[in-house]
Amino acid sequence: MNLGFMVAGCLAASLIAPAYAISLKLSPEVDLLVVDGRQVSGPILKGADSLQLNAGEHQILFQVSKHLRTDPSNDMFYHSVPMIVAFNAINVHAISISLPKLTTEQESRDFNQKMNFRLIDENGSPVSYQQDTLSAVAPQNLEAAMSQYNLAGKTASVPAFALTKKSSGPLNTSNNSSAQPEKTDKSPVKLPFSLWAMLHQNPQVDSLKKWFTAQ
């Protein structure tokens, strides 16, 4: 066997190995709407406390939903504006969305204006990210709206996650065999990503391609 192919195979294997090494921690107040351009359906996340992603670049659209106690006799259900966050998950094992205190109507209004959440790793250290908001859009059009956003060159745009009609469609139990509609064991959920997407998002892939071309 050609030594070049053997080395290339080993390098490719090392790139693929950490494919599902990042755990995105979920909280009851955070509703994931779109992950890497794909709409997330409710059954995938039912009973799960984390979402497993491959190391590399990611983008999520989420909304904060929470009961607020405006006074002793009145409850208010708060929905934030849809928020976009793009980040590069490198050299971390877990990422969480840390929210500020949200107990009053005024705090919810402040949050809509400031979007003062944070991304933190498993040690509580900040993770770098870009953030933005998505204009009001019907739930059934979230994928199309995110594709348009990602092609518009905005603050948190990631063109690689702009989906074609062929690749569009929500992540649900009909096209994801690892998702269970009635999960109650709080186990992590794995989302399907292609081999090419894993390699494309890995910062070492350019070096591998240059080395292989030179052989």
C-alpha cells in the first residue's frame, strides 16, 4: 500500500475522531430552534439535557421562554426575540448558555435589548462568539430565514450553513435514527453531520489537503 495513502488515512482518522466531542448543555428556559441551518423539532430534545456536536464551527438560533411573576396574583409567560449565536468549539468539552436574572417584566425587556447572555465552557470560562437577532418569522419558515441570513454577510452569518432546498427539512425522528420521541433518560442527543462537513469545519483540513496534493 502506498505510504502516502496510509499517512493520509491516519490523518483523516485523527480529524474525524473528535466529531462528537462537544456537548451543548440545554436548560429548560432555552428553546433551540435551528442548529447549523437545520430546524430542530421538539421530539429530538424531549427529555435531553445536552446536544452532542462535532468540534468546529456552529451556529444556533434559540429563544428564551420563561414564566415571570409580575406580582403575587399575576403570572406572565415571556418569550425573548429569536437570538443567533455563532461560535467555534475548539479545545472545549462542553458549552452552556448562561442567562442573566430574568424574574420581572423589566428584566425581560432589558434582556431583549441587551441580549446579555454568555457562552461558557465546562470550567465557566467565556467562549468567544458572535451574536445577532432574527426578525419576526413564522416557525415553519425558520430554515429559509436562516439561509437568507447566512447569505447576507451579517454579524453572525455562517455561509456554510445556508441550506439548499434538497438539504432542507427539520431534524426530527423521521430522519434521525438516534432521536427518540419519548426520551426520559436525560441522555445527550447526537445530530447527524456528513463526513465532508466534519472535515470542512476542521481547521487542520487545509494542511491535509496541501500535503496530499504535494504527493
